[in-house]
Amino acid sequence: MVDICELLKYNEKIRRQYFESFTQLSWEEFTKNREASFHSIRNIFIHTLNVVDYWLSFLQKKDFHAHKKFDEYELFDEVRAFMEQVEKKTCDYLNSLSAAKLRETYTANDDSGKPIQVTAEDILIHVFEEEVHHRGELIALLWQMGIEPPLMSWKGL
């Protein structure tokens, strides 16, 4: 059975491949409003990083401090730095994770604002799924631009 830590490490590997492909675009193409969920490729990519960062803060019972607004990221290097910061936070958390911590329960709010009980594993699965969801959106946007997205495979498959 695949564990959530492996899935999150896989997401990091693929995220980096996508980011590197984005750096081949002009800044104008990267930030162009494409009428997608968060408008531009940049914004969608940063949104996924914000989701990871938010839920890691939640799991560690730390206050979440929002980072810059989408438009405040003006260079690929700024986006890369944020990505690396989130990835370090993820790595540190996963390295501290035990089976007991994975089963720990938290109270979160569902989409309607109603409190629900979830485990750390539930939250990490949500983080994985959120990024996969938006990666599909990014794939579609790249195809619309006539660009083949990076290949993805699970452990060489």
C-alpha cells in the first residue's frame, strides 16, 4: 500500500518539474489571465503552495501567516524561493511524522463551515489531492498554449 508520505514526496518531484517548465515561459505568459480557477499559471501554482503551507501550519498548531498576494510575486526566483520554503516545511514535518501522529485527530471546518473531525492523514490526503486537481488544470492550460507538459510517472512506470 502506498503511504501518504510517499505521495507527498512524489508531488514535490513533479511540482519541481512543472516549475522548471514554467520558467521556460515568458513572465507575461506565466502571469496571463487564462480565465482558470485562479486566473494565471502563476496564481494556480502559488495557490497549491499556499494550500500545503496552510495545512502544515494547521497540523503543527501554528498560526498561518499568509504570504504575499499573487501579484506581489514578480520574478520566477521569488516563486522558487516560496516553493523551496514550503518544501522544507513539508520535509521537516514528514520527517517528524509517526504512525501515531498520522492518526491524531483535529477539528476542521467542512466546506459549509461545519466542524468535523479529521485525522492528520485525512488532511495530508486532501493536500495531495488539491495539488493533483490543480496540476490537471495546469496541464490543460499548457495544452491550450500548444505546450506538452512534463511527463509524470510513479517510480518509473
